[in-house]
Amino acid sequence: MRLIYCDSVFDPKAIDPDYEAEKQAAVQAGFNFSLISYEELTDGNLSKALRLVKPLESKTSGLYRGWMLTPNQYQQLYEGLLARNIELINTPAAYRHCHYLPESYEIIASQTPKSKWTTQLNETAILELARQFDDRPLIVKDFVKSEKHDWEEACFIPNASDAEKVKSVVNRLLELRGDALNQGLVFRQFEELEFLTKHSKSGMPLTKEFRLFFLKGKLLKVMDYWDEGTYGETQPELEKFVDLAQKVQSNFFTMDIAQKKDGEWIIIELGDGQVAGLPENEDGFVFYQKLVTNTI
């Protein structure tokens, strides 16, 4: 398997500094890698983006470890690498399946907060969506990301029936996301989760969450989601999540789970494993060692 990393903006032959530690761990675990230009790829210049990726003599599997891409950008990357005999682990359809919450919601609906979405960004559509939650508290995000570090202004709505608050929070989210907005808006019923600590910079509440990596239906690694706070002896109950993972239409994905105040464990969201970050406290070598062991 060949790993695909993003290069440094200033030097196409050097890796993005944010992935340097990962790359070192991967090489130590026995992986080879190639570099692409994220900037050229997202600007639509595929040939320039892949100019340092040499075609291989025979087809090999590949795994992208880099910044998030839109499904269209991922498809371009997938097809460009395939032409060079590198076949990424997830097809474009599989990438979209876990990248956009509405695409996989039906699979995880019984284990995740009630969610509704719209691609219509007018006031009427937004307030109609909020009314489906009565007076319950909400989280608002786009199809991929929230602005959770601007918790009070652009993420949390205490009462779905408060039209002015709904409009205020949504407008701020749209302002912050700007051209990076993914597809539309998602409203999710807020659940009281087990408190961990407050974020040292933004002050947003951090809760007991874990990131699960799955590879071809098998649980690869369980990680503390946050680098701050003390998890203690808390261990998630995994059986129902491992069973549910068999229905997810992806070879490599993440499942973020959290513990509610009442002790129940729920799914927060799924994500494509190639663009899911490793927490800073995670041992990269252990992660890549498990990856190489399970892809032989």
C-alpha cells in the first residue's frame, strides 16, 4: 500500500509540516509514500497536483492521508491516481457515503441524535426545519463540519422554537463557513453528554468522546478524541458499534462515539478515514503498525 500525503505549500518535495510526524511513523512501520499538491488539486489543476507521483508498473492499493476534500475533488484525485496504477482504498462513492452525514444517516439513525437537513438556505426553509424539533436544543452544522469552537454564536441553539436565535446562529455559521460550506445545513438534536473539560482556547465544552477507526469492517484502533481532559478509566461499550460498522459502505472510515449523561453510548458521526485526523496524544507508529499489519 502506498500512502499519499500533501506537500508543503512552499516546497513540493517536502511534506506538509502538519503531517511530518505521521509520515515518520508510517515510514518506520514500513510504508512508502508519494506527495501531491493540495492547493493545485483544490484549484482544479490535477496534472500539476500529481506531477511528482510516478506511475507504477503494476496496480497497488493507496491511502490518502491529508486535508478534507469535496467529493468532486476526491473523485479527481481517485481517477488521477488510478491512471498511475494507485487505487485508493475508498471509491468516490464510499468517500461521499461517510463524508456527508445525510448519506449515511439511515444506517446510524438508531444510534445517533435525530437529524434533519436542507440544501435550501432561505429563512423559510431554515425555520421550517427547526420546527421539526419543537422546543428542544439543537446543534447546527453543514453536511460535514460545525463551528463548534464558536459554540454560543454559531453552533448551539438552546431552543428550536426561538426563531430569532435560530436565525442568528445559522447566519453566523454561514458567515464563518463562507465558500467552504458543504452542501447545506444539518440540525441535530442536542444530547447531554458526559462532561470532560472546557477547551483551553475556545472554552467550548469537551465531552467524553472516542474515535474508532475501521478497516474493511474490522475495528482497527480506539482513540481518545480530545487531547485535553482526563478520561480516567472510561472505556466505551463497543459491541453494538462494531456490529453496525458492517453496514457502512466504506473500506476505511471513522466512527466518533460519545457517552451521554445517563451512561448510554451514541454515535456522533462517521467520517472517511483518509481525512480523519489522529489526536495529538495518539502514537502514530502504533496506528500505522496496525494499518500495515491488517493490509498485508
